[in-house]
Amino acid sequence: MQAAVLTRPMEMVMKTLPVPRPKSDEVLVKVMAVGVCGSDVHYYEHGRIGRYVVESPIILGHECAGVVADVGDEVKRFLPGDRVAIEPGVACGMCPACKQGRYNLCPDVQFLATPPVDGAFVQYISIRQDNVFAIPPQLSFEEAALVEPFSVGLQAAGRSVIKPGDTIAIMGMGPVGLLAVVAAKAHGAKTIIVTDLEPVRLNAAMLLGASYALNVSNQDAVEAIHRLTDGIGVDVAWETAGNPRALQAALASVRRGGKMAIVGLPAQDDIALNVPGIVDNEVDIYGIFRYANTYPRGIEFLSSGIADVRSLITDRYPLSQAQQAMERARTNKSGSLKVMVYPNGEPV
């Protein structure tokens, strides 16, 4: 099979590798669509994210879906030909975090495209059967790949307990932020206020269900949010950009007794926050790391047609042009939303 391999920062090469043989509890998937994630771009450009360092050639890509090609001897839930989405984090199942159902915090998780684990820019991938989920006919492979970033929004909605009728501000309209709009909508948020610098992303957010889109290049987001909420502030704010100023704005936008979820990972460790304000207003703050137990709901929501998430796919590349796909995602933030790679040819 063909694989796109990151050999060093800013350099990807095509290599021929053996098709993996599934273990007894694994499913071999013919990969049909892989979304380019911001983390992929970061590894491609810098060779590291925090403590995760690319020390040897690695295959990127973790937002993926495809068709079952083979199954191990113990696999009973799938047959060759089944259409599936892949959850990319294989947890140990035995540690305290896994036992509590918070397997996203498993210290031994093997997450696709996180060093040293290879990812999905390949034609075939083998993965444990409990990380594979059937998708219905109406869900395209591209939409099924988007269940992965959508799951981050579902995790934020669950942790910060979004309720029908809530007002929410979402800071940052990258792909995760855009899909977080859909997650907030799915949980019944009545008013969804979004912020970003790029008009193309703000327009996309409105198409997905946002109520108001604020361009922070020409207006103060906090002032606008308080104006839109009659001076009260929002019930919940999510920061999805990993930007210190956006994080501070999110906190300042929350009403007394409200909640804030931190989704984006900033480059620096220390960020000044208004601690007296957090205490005085009794703001609940939640950290969001990936997701757990979200894939069945994610597939159900996106299959329902709640939003046209296919509109997010702006760029399409074959596997042989994986480096061009990475460059597109890296350099075209004012035009591209989600870049998609097709390891086995674009579906008709």
C-alpha cells in the first residue's frame, strides 16, 4: 500500500509499505477519507506539540473513515464491506481513567498521528474493533471523518452541561470551532455567538447555525457580547482557538454563575486570567481534552442532517499530494476550512 510519511518538518514522501494484517480483535479498514487537523499541520511545520516530539519518520492523519476490508478471528460486529468511522485513540481499558469512563485521560492511550504512533495517511489501517463504528448510508466518508473534530465539541457540551435555551459564545472558528457550533445547536443552545478574524469562517458559522458572528478585527467581542445579552453575559463560553486574548475574552463574556470551557491549546503554559473575577462571579471552568464516549452520538447527530457539514470541505487532494494538502491547510487560513485527503481515490 501507499503511505505519506513525514520524514522531517516540512517534508513528506510517498512510501510503499505492507498492508497490515489485523490481529484477532482488530479490523482492517480501507481508508477513504482523512481530514487534515491543526495538530497534523503543527507536527508537519514544527515537529512537535508540547511534550509530543517527532523523533523519527511518522505518518500523520487521524480524522478518518473508510470500508472494512478484513477482520480478525474474534471480530463479530463487522464484515468486509461495512462502512465505518474510526475513533483514533486506543485506550488501555484498565487504568483508573478508563474504568471511570474517561478513557481520553488514559496515560497509555495510543492515538493515531501522535508520536510515536502512525496515523491514517495510508491506504489501509488496522485498529481495535471497539474503536470502529458503523455509519449509515446517508453519511458520506467525509462527514464520517468529521465526527472526530465534532466529538471535541460534544465533549465540551457534555462537560459544560449545555442546556436547551442557553446562550453560548464560541471564540475561534477553525474546524473544531465550526463543528462546536453544530454541537451547541444539537444540545439546544438558543443563541450562539461566534468570533473570529476571518470572514470566510464567520460566514461558515452562520450557515451552520450561529446566531451572531463577530469579526474581532474591527470590534470588541466582549462589548458586543454584553450588548447582545442585555449586559448579562452568556451562560457558557468556549475558547477553541488556543489564543490567550480569546481565552481572556471568553472569561469576560460569561455571566455571573456561568461556565467556561477551554478547548484550544495555547502555545504558552502561563496565561493571565482575572482570578478575582472568577471567584467573585463563581465561574466554573472546564478543561477539554479530546473526547470520550462521543462517537455514537456524533454519528447520529451528523446523520440527522442537523447541519450541512460537507460545506466545510473546501479542498480535496489524493494521497500522493498529501504534502500539498498540508501546505494548503498551513498557508490558506483565509480561504480554506477543512482540507480532505483521499487515500484510495475520491468517492464518486
